[in-house]
Amino acid sequence: MKKKLVKSLVSTMALSGALLFSNGVVAQPTHANAAVVSAPISVYKVTASVLNVRSAPNTNSKVVDTLRKNDQIEIVKFYNASWAQIKTTTTKNGIAYVSTNYLQKIPTIVSTKANLNLRTGPSTKNKVLTVIPKGAKVSFLGYQTTGKTQIDYNWAIVSYNGKKGFASTKYLNMK
């Protein structure tokens, strides 16, 4: 049964303190009520053949919808490193959750605010792989996680000129 999708206009990553704006483009799958979109920073692809969309961020909560492999969804915010909040029309409050274990970040192009060190790890103590020039375009691949439930919004995983590493989000234009 085809159901109307929610058009997502603005997304925020709550813990980061940074506003992340969606371009509001909506794909039209026929099987899901969860918002399936194409947007910067917060777009992820489903890697499981079927991904349950739940009413709360745990596996004991009610399944309110499902997504299929390769569906693209916009993350409204991360509940923790294991669960992400999305918009949906299947719950009264328009909010649902998916496990992040079955999501893959879709690379997004962002630019640097200043010359930026690409590092081997998420710390200024890690080795510098290269210096990315101010204004350069890099592929944003995701945020660094710390433990099983925490996301470190201070460090992004990026790719530049074939090198993948860590960059401080202070020096990236994340909008």
C-alpha cells in the first residue's frame, strides 16, 4: 500500500550543537512511511535487506514500519551510537527510530574553513597524513564514535585526494 511520505525540511544533530539543513528532496518508495530523502550530512543508506523502524530506540519497542536495502533516509538526530531518530507518518508524533548497525553514511561533499590536518586518528596527537588547503572539497563519511553508545561530533571521518582520515569539525563547513 502506497502511503504519503513526510518531506523533511530541517534536520539537527542534537548533541553537536550544529544545525544541519536538508535540501528537502524526497524519493518516492512504495513500501515505507519513513521519510526517504536526499540531503547533505545526515543521509544514510539501509544495508540490511529489511530494517525495522521502531517506536522507541530499543529492540523491544513496536515495529511501526520497515525500510528496504538501499533506501536512503535522513537522520534527524542520533539518540546514541546505536540508534537514530527519523521522521515518519506511522506514529502520532511523527518520530521513529532505526538501528545504526544497518546504516551506511552516504558521502557528502563539504569544504574546509582553513588549512586542515587530515589525521590518522581523532586527536591532535595522531599523525598528520596531509594538510588539506582552505576551501578544498572533502567527502564527509561520518562522525567518530567513542564506545558503543557515544558519538564524537568534534571529529569527522573524511576522504581527500584518495586519503581517508580524521578531521576536526571546527574547520569544516558542515551546512
